[in-house]
Amino acid sequence: MKSLLIASFFISAAFAGPVELPPQVTPPPSLVEKRGVGQVDAIVPTTSGQIGINPVLVTPVDTTAPYNTFFSDYIDAKGSWTAKDTEYITQVQVTTKDNKPTTATVTAPVAVMTGPKGDLDVLMSPKLEQQLSDMMGKVPACSKKREALCGITQFLEDFKADNSELIKALNEAVKDIQFLSEEVLKALGTSATAQEAQMVATGIGGISLVWMAFQVYAKNHLPLAFGIRDPPNNNIPTVVTPPPKKPEKCPADAPKGKDAPLCPDCKGKDDICQDGKYKYCKCLDVIEPTFFPFDQDWLNTQADVLKYALVHMDDAPKVTCSDTTYSKAVAVDVAFVNSLSDKFCKGDAKKARNMTLSGDDISSQAYKKYTFDFSYTPPKDVNEQCDTDCAGAIKAMTAGCEGLNSHSVQKGGKVTLPCGAEYSYNINMPDRPDQADITCANGGAYSGAIDVDISFFQRMSENFCGRDLSKTPKVDLTSADIKSSAYQGYKFHFETDPRTDCVPDCKATFEKMIIPKCEGINSHAIQPSGEATFACGASFSYKIEKPAQSSPPPTGTTPGDKLGSLQCHGANDFGKHKDISPGFQNQYTGWACAGTALSSSIMDEKSDPIVWQTMTNGAPYYYSISWVKGCRGAKQSPWTPLGDQKYPNSKDQITCTNLLRKDYTDCNNGGVGGIRDAGCLRYEFKAQYTK
């Protein structure tokens, strides 16, 4: 013990029985127990015959980590419980006898192990801690006029009397472990009541453990873990980590499929046996039949129904379709046609009716621009009762005219019911773009195409197609109409000649017209005009007018000695793509500019463009250096197009990498880049991949 002061007064019968004290003139003072600070006060006589308090400095308990590493499976660094089981602790203990190790799994509400500091570390389950805390909190305090039992003495008596399963398990788990050292027992002989000293006289077992626990009980709280300093020698078993349990599986020879076992406890959404030979196996759920008794009247009614069915079994609705081959069926869901019957069938069954419906009539966005004609002719005798109603007749008709599957149906159909009523339908489809006659300027020759990106043109055509073409069949658009800065000065003329008897899809028609008919050599070129004409007379056309070209500067002048302004691309100019990575954009400028400082890379108006592009993580990166068409000037180095010139108000030199980098960083357009001229050389970065 680090500090242990034993009072001079020694009670020789401390462990034998009650202590007899000299006659007292006044009531003795209370036994003061300051367990929270690890101090046990001894009772000693004074010169006047009074019993005073003489502290015995015993500090047997430590509540600071680190503890045995096993504890980390149950508590965290703050001492809070983390395990699922709050009542018991499970250890795989190894004991050695005659050099033969024996392994046993021990489950108890307490674990006692040797700690890293040499202490005897104690871990209690939350249920045990709570039960002990409740017992400690209920004992009366020792007043000046001492009760017969109070304080720790009362607690120990209550503990001895507790016959609960948890306390039994505690006593069984620690019955052979000594917790109180010889020094502590000697101190108790002079500082504790004879009754307290007698109960823990051996220092062994559960009562000695809880005596130690009482030392750290404070403010109605008992820590889950604590250490016992300078513990007696104990042969504490070592603890090993148990091997993981093998997952329990269905026996390999268990029947499967339709031969799976019938289990009375077949449960769960996957139907699994819960017990028996085929536990964990898929099983066949047993369905217990339910029987309902029927009276004679009900049975007679059913017999009448069957007789009627037998008499009229040949009176099935007669269905005829516009065609009988699957190839002629149109791609319209049978269920969609049937759903229109709810609207059509609301009418007087004695009167003929005709109706043209569309998806809008049933609040559906499917089959836009399709229309559906329905007609009904009642029986000659309007009072004739039909066994099949309107909705049933239409379902019989679509079922008989179904195509290869339920997602196609013949263009038209008719059904005649046994009562004489007739129903019919006909589907009016918009003309398909692939049925149009398409012509392009220059006969589609690549040499006549102009430099306009296909993706940009499609955005312009979508703007046109999104309008009410019956009111505005002719429109002139510019890049401002789609909020783009590209192709400034260009004019895009769109025109249509609509018809009421056919409704071709505008957007799809322009897509079919451009790709592949009017596309140039690649996706960055397009014929200046094109037209699509349908057999019904409807047509769509476009014409692109380039801005007027200014006269090129005279030979010998050098307009290429200045830095042009940055022209940023429109945020949507290149359609959908993954976001451009700032890091990759910067890295790839080095690849694009590789070799541009060589003398062999000097460029003039006859030089081919330098292009470098790639796709990374779904994002496109396109870099180009080209001679501006029509620009006349001295040859230029693509690395330093303006020599030693620097950017205005900057120390940065105008170089290839800086130009291509600033095409990205100086444009606020979502990272899709821009164009800048340095003399007669044009530097462009854009979020597009053209290969």
C-alpha cells in the first residue's frame, strides 16, 4: 500500500465479535466514512475517554484508465456501456493445470482481470451496477447518535441477504478471488466497526468486492469499471478472443423448390423453417383451407347462371381488326386504349355516339399528338339487354387485336356483340420523321457545310418546336434566344407548313434531318439549309445565315500583335456532361501545349490547327490552337504568340498554357470554357469531345 497509517489503538477482537468500549460520559461521535476519497477513518480513544476520529489513509481503489483491453469490448473511453447485453459479460477463459490449458466460456455480471498498471481491474454490467447503486443509496447515513446499523455496515448486511439471481451470479463468479490485501485488512481492524471487519475478514469473494465498490460510490453513482491498487496475488485466468461463430446454414441435402419441406413454423417473407431438421431452409408455407357453407337459394342461383352460360356459350363477341399480322401493330399499350374507355363509355347506351380522345382527356402525358377515334352503334332494338357493357366490349376488342404483346395493338378494330351493339376504335398516329423526304443544301456535300455545332443547332430547333406553330410557323432566331454567346451575328430561320390531317413530331424531324443527312464532316459542321417534306403535305425547313464578313486586313499588316477579348461559351452550348475538374483542366493544358515552343511548331495561315482532347470520368476536355481565318500577319509561335508581352496589369506572360487556362478560369459559365485570340492565333478550350 502506497500510504497506510495504522492507528495506535488496536482492537484485538476485531474479527472475533463486537467491540466493548469503556463507559461513555456522552454519546460517541459517528463513524465518519469518506469513501469517495479513499479514506477510512479509525475510532481511537482520547485522553478524556471520548472516542475521536483518527484517519487511516487507505487508497485501495482507482477509477482512472487504462483498464484491461478486454473492457473496450463493453465500455468506451468515457466509461459508458456500448455492448448490447446490459446484464452479463461473456469471457473465454483459459486456465492451466499440469501444463494443460483448459478453455471455458464464462458468463457473469462482473469481470475481474489483471490491468496494464498491475491493478485488479473490475468491470460490472449496467444491471449489476444499478442494483448495487440502489442498495448503497438506500442505506441510512451514520448520525451522531448512531443507528444500530448504518453506512457500509448496513450495505454489507443487505448484500448478504440479497438472494437475487444477479447477486448469486456475482458471488459465484468471484468466489475464489481475493480483493482485500493484508494491509487493507489490518487497517480495517483499527478503523472499521467490528461487524464490518468481521464480514470482510477473509478479503475474498463477492462481499469483499462490493466493499471495494462502496469506496467509489458517490452522488448516487457507481462507475462501471474501477481498479484495485496493489492487489493480493490471484491466479486470474487469461482471456482469449473467441473464434467467430460459423453461420448456421440449411443442410446441403435439404430438398428444394417444389419439394421443399413443409414446416409448421414456416415464417418470414422468404419462408424459412425456424426449427427442426430443416432449420434455416426455405420451406413451403402450409395454407389451411377455409370452408364457407352456402344455403340452397344461393346454390340454385349459381345453377341458373351456369345454365345460362351453357345456352349462350357460342354468343361470344365477334372481333375484327384492321390487320392480323404482328408487324402491322402500332406501339401503343393495350392498357392505355382501355383506359380511354372510361371517358368514352359515359353516355346513354340507347344512343349512338362518336368521340375523338387523347391522353389529355385522362390526364396522361403518354402518346402525345396521338388521337383515338371511338364509335358506338346501339342494337336495332334499343331495349335489347347486352350481356357485355361498353368497357367490356372495348377490352374484348383490344384483346383480340393485341400485337406481339400487351405493348402493341392493331391500328383499328371492331367488335359486334350478340345483342347487336357495335363498337370500334381507330388510332391516328403522327407521321414519323423517317417517312419524310429530306433534302440538304449542296446535295449534302461536306465542302459546303458551315462551322456550326450540331448540339447548338439542336438547341435552336428545340426553341422553335416549343412554340405554338399554328400561330408562328416562321421564326428567325439568334443565339440570344437560347441565352448563349456563341455564334453571335448568325441568324437561324425556321419554318413549317402544318396540316390538320397529320401531325409530324417537330423536334424528332429536325433531329432526323440533321443526323446524318445535313451534318458536315463532323458534329461541328452543318449544311446551311435543309427541308423535310411529308406525304401529307406537312414540312419543316431551316436556313442559317452567317454574319457579314469584314474585309481581311491587307497583306503586310500585323493585326496579330494584340491580345483579343475573351469570348465565353454559353453554359448550355455543349449539352449535358459531367462537371469539368479544375485540376484536370489545368493539367491537360500542359499536354495541349506540348511541343509548341519548338521552332518547327511556328504557325501561319497555312498551318493546320493543333488539337488535343480527351474524356476523363465522363467529362470532355477539348483544346485547340488555330490560325484565325482571313487574318494576315507574321508567323507566330503557338507557345508565345505575342513574344514577351504580358497580360494587362499583370506580371504573367501571354503563353499557350496561360491562354488555355484562362479560357476556363476567367469564364463564369459552369466551366465550359471560351475563345481568345492572341494576334492571328486563336486559343480555345471547351467542354466537348469531338472524336
